[in-house]
Amino acid sequence: METIKLKTNIKCGGCIATVTPFLNESVGAGNWQVDTQNPDKILTVQTEAVTADTVKAAVQQAGYKAELLS
């Protein structure tokens, strides 16, 4: 299982509610979480088949930004 971490601008519960259907569709429910307490608002995804670009596209479809952490 691969872990993908992205810096986002997802700031609150309302933002998470907005991205939930997009991320659930692309990576599956229960396979992702956003740490809104972290200053970088880290989105962590556990996946076997999804690429970072796919996750990034899902976040962008929801109207938010995401950058892969190096």
C-alpha cells in the first residue's frame, strides 16, 4: 500500500464535506483524511492503484488546490 501526501487549501469541515464525494469516487471512502490542524492542511491517501495526479485532479475538481509533498 502506498501513502500519498499532498499540501492543500482544505481548511475546515465544510471544505472536507465539499471534497468528500470527489475523493471517495477516486480513491474510495476511508482511504483518505485531511489534517486541518497542520498548517499545510495535509491530505493523506492510502492507495494501491491511484496515482498522486489522480488525487490532485479530484481535489481540483472540487475547487481546491493540492501539491505533492516531496
